[in-house]
Amino acid sequence: MKRTVTVTVLNQSGVLNRITGLFTKRQFNIESITVGPTETEGISKITFVVHVEDARTAEQVLKQLNKQIDVLKVTDITDQAIVSRELALIKVLTTPQTRAEINVIIEPFRATIIDVAKDSVMIQVVGNFEKIEAMIELLRPYGIKELSRTGQTALTRGSQKQVTELKQYSILK
């Protein structure tokens, strides 16, 4: 089962290493990890997307994270109403004839071309995991020369209505 966990930590040397070491010891696969400063100086937030076996194992991970020095708060936000985003940079092979086609493909995704070379374009897209995956699949036939993704970052919504109620709105998709 995939879980999204946020960890608020003191921004000090070695914190990330100790936390990822915990996942390594327990042999959990980290699918995505992002780290960055928060609105408070000296505090950072880490967002993990991790695979665990079951709810009991997920609870154990949260307890172990809470025991870590420099950890201020641990939250499993998987079942909450959240906004999550990821950035992808995609370098796609092009010819003068295919550039117009690629523009048509990326437009509905609100993606932008941020670099143009003789034989390729670099596209920037921001969105949730599914949006990024869909765009990559549409661009794959043109030839993806290079791809880099940031991993998921997320915040809980201000209003915590039932997630099932919110999913019906297209803004979450």
C-alpha cells in the first residue's frame, strides 16, 4: 500500500540521512521524496511517498519517525484531502514537422516549452502524479531523450471534507 507522509524537521546536517536510514533498515521502498524549507526559518518539511505492507506497518513507521532526533511532527496525509504536485522536465526529440504536434499535445496539460534546440524541445509540466504520467505517455512516441522529476510534495487542504466528496471536482484531477 502506498502512503504519503510529511515530516517536519529541524534543518540540520544529517537529518535526512537518519530518516532515510530508518526506511532502509525496515526495507521500505521510497517512491518519492522531496525536501525544502518551510515558512519558519530553520525548519524543513520532507514529503515521502512510501510503499508499506499494511496499516500496522505504516503505523510502526510513523512511530519510528516520531522517535527521531530533530523530528518535530509526523503526519500520514494519505487519507486526507490534499493538494499534491510534482514538476517534470521532459526533453523530447523533434523535427520541424513534429513541433506543432507537440505543442498541441502539451497545451491541455498547461505545460510549457522552456528550451528549444535543433533536434529537441524541453517541456516543463506541473501537476499530480497521474497528470505527469499521462503526458509522458503521450510524448513517448516522439522519443523522450531525457526526463527528470522532482517527486511529490503535498499539503493538506484548508477544509478537510471527505476525500471522496472532493474527488468529484475536476480541480483535484
